[in-house]
Amino acid sequence: MPTNRAAWVKTRQSPTMVIESAPYTLPDANELVIRARAVAVNPADVGIQAKGVLLTTDEQYPAILGCDVAGEVVEVHPSLSDLFREGDRVIGQTTPLATKDGVYCYSSFQEYVVLKMPSVAKIPGGQRFEDATVLPLGFNTAASCLFAAECLGLRTPPTQRPTPAQETRDAHGQGGKEVLLVWGASSSVGSCGVQLARLAGYEVIATASARNHDMVKQRLSATACFDQSDPALVDKVVNSLQGKHLVGVYDAISTDATLAPVCEILDRAPGARKLVAAVMPGCEAKSSKGVRITTNFVTTFVDSGLARALWTWLEETLQDGGFKCMPPAEVVGHGLEHVQEAVDLLAKGVSAKKLVVTI
Ligand SMILES: NC(=O)c1ccc[n+]([C@@H]2O[C@H](COP(=O)([O-])OP(=O)(O)OC[C@H]3O[C@@H](n4cnc5c(N)ncnc54)[C@H](OP(=O)(O)O)[C@@H]3O)[C@@H](O)[C@H]2O)c1
């Protein structure tokens, strides 16, 4: 059995991860084990370590964090032998909130990680692990917010991808009258949301800092992008929606500063569906102007057939280049020793990039 090493948070709010040996865990039904090759850091890692949220009791430590991983399959439970084999290159969403027999085997900041279906997809041979690892948590968050019935309940991308000509027609012609506003499109969860909505056939308008508008429009294919710091933002967004149907808002930031203008836009845009999918727990209580705010925390998305279908679709769409690894990865260093550095950098804030460590 391989020996494993992990970046441990030894006690609640300990500011320094310690690299030490960790148990190697065998896969159960619907699980596989991978040798991690790249991990990405997320606001949840910062929140757990610095603020002590989510893992709130002393008994939950020592803990291993990490929600995104890419690597090579080393062991497949027989229940998945039709889908995966040793050596496959995959990405997966992990969670530091789950353990098996008290072991943090489902967290990504370690050399051997247990991945659980459905949040696993094979990646193309030529795709770098450090690029692909930016996707898993962002994908699950955006997909649940956009497609789960408890959130926006939008139609999902077709399994047959449209031709470029159809895409242009859908965005600007008849189909383009259905518009989704993605607030915070340059973030990780926002970048996935823009791509998913576009591939599902919606026109997307977005917000981001001006320096990221080219990325949001050219790489993610939003039709328009507005600067969230523009005092005339609400007027400009409402004007841009003339003759179109706003099907809701995906607020990838979900603070008071974003939800207030989001509710105002939904109130003022003629015929808009007054519905917001938000990404922070408790946002439901922040609704105003008759708008309903939902969050993906109320969905059963990951356990549903919808998640499996979308991860299968992601695998196919990565193969043909239809889904991009965005925002771009910035590699902080090589080795688990660099995970703390990446988490500390993320705590200071990033713009349109995902901090990654290769393992
Ligand atoms: N619900 C869930 O399941 C779930 C899962 C993952 C993350 N989250 C939460 O989702 C949020 C985003 O996570 P992330 O990993 O995507 O973050 P991130 O990529 O680290 O966020 C950085 C980005 O946020 C954008 N941003 C910040 N304030 C903004 C504002 N007022 N308006 C528009 N854009 C703004 C910045 O855009 P510019 O640089 O262009 O200004 C920057 O590109 C976090 O609060 C996180 O905790 C929730």
C-alpha cells in the first residue's frame, strides 16, 4: 500500500500547515483513489483555517483541507471498473467536511485522495493537471446554482454541442432573448457559471472589474460586461436588457454590496424573473424588492442524477475544448509545502486567477 503525506492543520485556527504522513484509504463503492498532481486553493480553505468556520470543534482536528484536485487514478473500486482504470487522468471535487472512519481521505491537500462519484471527470491527455484543477468546485457550485430546481432551474446544456454558427445565432438572435446576469464573472465560481449558461444556450451579461472585461467577453463568451464599481451600473444593466428576458441572476459573490444592486436590477428590468442563485449561506434573508434569493446549499445536486449527467457532459466537453479551464491557474509552487503559501496569498485576494500547487 502506498505511503501518504498531507498538509495538516493540527489545531483549530492554527496558521501553519504541517507536512506529515497520513493514512492511505482504500476506495469503497463509487469511489476511486488518485495520486494528486495539482490542487487549487479556495476561499473555504481560508475560512476554515483562519476563521475556524465549517470545522468548528476541537475534535475535528487535526484536519486536512482542500476542495479541488487533479491527478492519476491508482485504485478503482470494482463498482466503477466500467468507467475508470488505473492511470486515467482525472479531476474531482473533494471536501474537507467529510471523513471515513475519522480519516480526512476526501480532502485534496495530500498525495493520495479518495474521490467519490459523481464529482469526477477524466481530462484530455494533453491537458495539464495544474490547468484542470481550477474547475471542480467552481463547476459544482455554478452547475447547482444554475440548474438545480431549488435554485434557478435553467435548462441544461444539450449533449450535442451547437456549431459556432448556431452559438452566434442563439446569443444574438431569437434564443438570445433569454439572458442570465452573472455577477462576479471573473471569479472561479463565476467563470464556470458564464460558460455553463452560454453552453446551455443563454445569452450572458456579466459584471467584473474593467481589467477583466476582455477575459469575460472573449474567453468566457459573455455578450457584455459591466464594471461593478461604476456608479451608473444598475442603469446600464437595465438599459442593456431592453427587449430581452432576464431569467434570473447568478450572484457568484453574494455579499450585501452585490445583492442590493442585483435585487434592484431584477425589480427594474421589465418582465424579469425575480430570482437569484447565491453562493453564501444565509443569503435568503437578504432579499428585497420582491426578489427571491436561493442558495445551492439547499439543493441535493451532488447526490442527484443531474450532477452525474453534468459531470459526464463536462468530461466530453473538455475533450472537444468546449469548456475552458478558467480562471487561469497561477502555480504558486511545487510540493505540499507550498499549500500554506497559496492559502495565505488567496486570503489577500485574487483577481481572475486560481492559485494552484503542483504535487
Ligand atoms: N456555495 C458554494 O458551494 C460555494 C463554493 C465555492 C465558493 N463559494 C463562495 O463563492 C465566492 C466566490 O468564490 P471564488 O472561489 O469564485 O472566489 P475568487 O475567484 O477567489 O474571487 C475573486 C474574484 O471575485 C471578484 N469579485 C470580488 N468582489 C466582487 C464584486 N463586488 N463584484 C464582482 N466581482 C467581485 C473579483 O473580480 P474582479 O477582480 O474582476 O473585480 C475576483 O476575480 C466566495 O465567497 C466563496 O466562499 C461558495
